[in-house]
Amino acid sequence: MKEEIFALKHIYKRFPLGEGEFTALKDLSLSMQAAEFAGLVGPSGSGKTTLLNIIGGLDQPSEGEAIVLGQDVAKMSAKAAANFRNLELGFIFQQFNLLPVYTVFENVEFPLLLQKKSKAERQKAVKEALEWLGIAHLANKKPDKLSGGEGQRVAIARAIVKRPKLILADEPTANLDAANAHNIMRLMRRLNQELGTSFLFSTHDEKVMAYLERIIHLRDGEIEKDEAKTPKTVSE
Ligand code: ADP
């Protein structure tokens, strides 16, 4: 049997709106298995980020069950959720979110400090992650000296350095030109295939969708279609 990465059951998310409330996710059930490369796709406001936030323990559902890597993220305290994110998940965002005063090496090392890894373990893991992403030569640079493609590689190295089973990537190519977007997608797909890391994207970008093997279409907070497809290969 394949390993279950997450299982969401009958999730509702309501936000206060004026006198009433707005339902951003409606009775949504979704699961993902180990080593999947999948994306949430849908119009702006369809609930993609809200769903990623719930899976990542950044927000809680109003109703429903959310088991992520065996843990019940719907019922965690804020502190437990922060711990869970730091230890178990990788995040990649469109604006990279690198810490400007630290070097590339220190940015990638950061998650391992939170995990309280030894210095020797940190150095080995950071070096490996930088080599994986082809950016070992950038180790001592500050983020403001990096191009967009380099910055996103650093962000991916930071996500992968703790070898999470699941990486959540919210519009990771939104600030990249077409050539960089393809390169970044090929890199993530290689990590997915070689390390077995599961990726869940949120995206509007056709270039991202081309590499996905599963597309979950959201509309008005509901799953409209959950589609398996043949992805573009990384050598194309
Ligand atoms: P998407 O990522 O697909 O663009 P979102 O998940 O960001 O969609 O938003 C889904 C809906 O929920 C939108 O209508 C948005 O305005 C609403 N929403 C999201 N976050 C909040 C919030 N914190 N408070 C109120 N409404 C919100």
C-alpha cells in the first residue's frame, strides 16, 4: 500500500464577511500519496491558498478532518502547528521569502537550526542541498545579489534541506521568466522522482501544469475535477 501524505475529509473554511461569513472551502475531501507531483489549479479566489494553508498548518478549517503526515493539523495549537511545519514540511513561495541579512548558506541552514541539528549535520545537509540545486558557488552571497532564478533555487534548497516528505509550493514560478520557470520545474520534478518528495503546487501557470501528473481543479471552494495526466518529462 502506498504511504498517505495527507487526507482531508469534509473540510469547510469560513471567513467572517461583514455581518455574515464567506465560505472559502465547501465540504472538500482530498488525499495525496507519497511521491505525487500534483497541483491545485483554479481561478483567483477559488480557494487554492486557503487549502495549502490548511494542509501546511498555517490556518485551521472551520469544520472537517485534516490529517497531514499522520498528524491532526485541524486540532493543533498554534505552537504545535509551527513546530510541525518547521520539522516536517517544506514551503516554497512566489516571493522566495529569503532572509536578506543572511548569506545563501545561512538561509538554507536556517530550517536545520530550528530542528536543532548539529553543526556537522547542518554543514553536510546544506552543502548537499546547494549542490543538488547547482548553486554551491553562491553559498556566500546575500539574497539581493541573486537573480530571480537563483533566488528561487535557494528557496528550493531551503525547502529540501530537511528532506521533508511534502513540499507545498504556492505559485513558485510567478516571478520567473519562461526559461527559469521551466528550469525550476525540471529541478523540482527531479527532486520528486529521485528523492520521492511529494509536491503540491498552487498555480495558474501553464508551464507548471505541463510537468504535473495530477491536476486538482478548484472552483468556488469545491473540487470541480481531479485529473491524472501524463507530465512533460524533465529531459524535454
Ligand atoms: P486563491 O488562492 O484560489 O486565489 P484564496 O484561497 O486566496 O484563493 O481565497 C479564497 C477566497 O477566500 C477568496 O474569496 C478570498 O477573498 C477569501 N479569503 C481568503 N483568506 C481570507 C481571510 N483571511 N479573510 C477573509 N476572506 C478570505
